[in-house]
Amino acid sequence: MTSCDVTVRGGGIFGLACAWEMARRGAKVRLIEGTRIGAGASGGLVGALSPHMPDQWNAKKQFQLESLLMAESFWSGVAEASGLPTGYGRAGRLQALPDARAVETARAREATAADLWQGRATWQVIRATGAAWEPASPTGLLIHDTLSARLHPRMAAAALAAAVTAKGGEIHIGEAPEQGIVLHATGVAGLTELGAALGKPVGGAVKGQALSLRYPAPDAPQIYASGLHIIPHADGTVAIGSTSENSYDDPATTDTQLDALHARALAALPCLTEAQVLERWAGLRPRARSRAPMLGRWPGRPGHFIANGGFKIGFGMAPKVATTMADLLLDSRDHIPEGFRVEDSL
């Protein structure tokens, strides 16, 4: 076991992405994961990389925009280094417009998107064509944005792990000694540990359930309908998710809530009616009290840092989280945005 500059604890999306970015920059990285790569929420099914609405702009939305715009180059670099697919594809997203008020709001956002998205993506109201891969829309109109993309969570995690080792990094499943600066990216368990150390809750777990269907539509846009993400993946599957449960009996089991979610998805996109269910999944997602990613120094613990709280947008935020934390740990350049610091959840 060689010496290292940085130890990353956690083999989920934030830990892996940060480890890759630091290894790519030449740091000697050791990643320690307790059970397996993608053991928590990062081993799920959905992988929607979708922007916030282009209005009421704030630091969180700007950070996410920058991350989504850099995603293609980030994930192509991971694929090139690892020799493995990530499932990344920027095919856009369709959303139904249920009534005249929704149409009016959507049209107003066309102009703000043109400005805020820097001309690098569009948000437009379009007419539904009646194609099978379109959500039912009472107004006959849809929102089409070209910023949304998708990523296959398990492919992406495997590719990141392989990319880290390809750059000379170490990955240990189980325990291994920490050396150098330590970055804690340990999801729900990490929020619990941090809260216990600081004597106050800093966040917690929200259960999500999702399912995967056999339906080949690899180049189709993702669908957002009735609060659901319907994501066609490059491997010929379609992921549907997810529930958000603050109260639950078992974090790892699926139940009738997933049945109801499936039924809603079929109502929104009837072409999936005969699609075979391949997998039903449940897991816990880490949500910081601030509801934004939690980034920065561990208060009162020199040399230790936090990257946590990805919740529903961890995969979309990962490229920017990785570069932000690499800047901080390797170069002492701190440009964590307002609302994202550990202290914002205290």
C-alpha cells in the first residue's frame, strides 16, 4: 500500500467523482468503501440529470447549471480513462402542460432560460405530435428542454471506480488506513456521524423507491410527468422513479407505493403498458438540512472535509462538486456557493 495525498471515504457518486477529479489532477488518492461501490443511493436505477426551473435564480440553480453544462466532457473523460460506458446521454426532456396557467408560466420561462442558460440549451413550448413516446397533455402542448440528460447510475459508478484506478488511485473495500487529507462522502451514515460529532442533527435519510422496465428507447428524451421521472437508458431499459418517504418501516423493501408509482407512469406514457418489469429497487438518499449539497471543512476537525447531501440531484451535481472539492483540497481555493457549506445545515 503506497502513501497517498488524499483519502476519500465513500464509494457513492460524490466520493467517486471527487476521487476521479483529484486523481486526474495528479493527486495520489485512496478511496475506502465499507461494502461495495454504489452501495447506497448511487446504486439505484433512475439517473435523471435535470435542471431546476429557469426562474427565481439562486446560487443552487447556478451551481447545478454549471454542473449540467460540464457533464458531457466530465463523463466522456471518465469513459475514456476507464474504457467503460457511463450511460451518459443528453437527449433532453418532455413535460406535459396540463392547463392554460401552466402554458403561460412555461412561455415566460422560455425567455429566462434563453438568458440564464447562456444560449447553450433551450426551454421551449412545443406542440404534441401524438407520438407514442410523449406524455399525455390536456393542452396539446409540451415543454421541451435540451439541457436535461441521463446517466446510468451503476454504469457510472463502475466507470468512475475504474477511472480512479487507471490514474493510479487505490480503491479498498472494507477498512484501510487514512493518509493525508480526508474527504468524507459517506451519505446517510456520514450525516449521522457528523450530527453525532457536532451534537445536533445536520440532515437525514429519505427513502426512495424506483423500478426498471424492459423497453428499448435509448435515444428518446426523458419524460417528467405527474412528479415522475421516466428515463430511457442506453441499455434498453426504462427507469421510473421515485417516491420520497420520510417515514418507513424498512429502508430496503418495496411496497404498494411503488405499485402506485408504476400505475401513474403507465397512465402518463401508455406505450409502457406491456413492458416487462425487470427490477424493483429501494434505498435511502442523504438530505442535508439545507436541502443543498453539503460541502466544505468538517467543523473543528482539521484536515477533514465533507461532500454529502446529494439527495435527488447528486448525479447532476457531481461534476461541479468534484471540481469544487478538488480546488479546495488540492489548491486551497474555496468557491463553495452560498447555502452549500456544512455550517448552513447546523
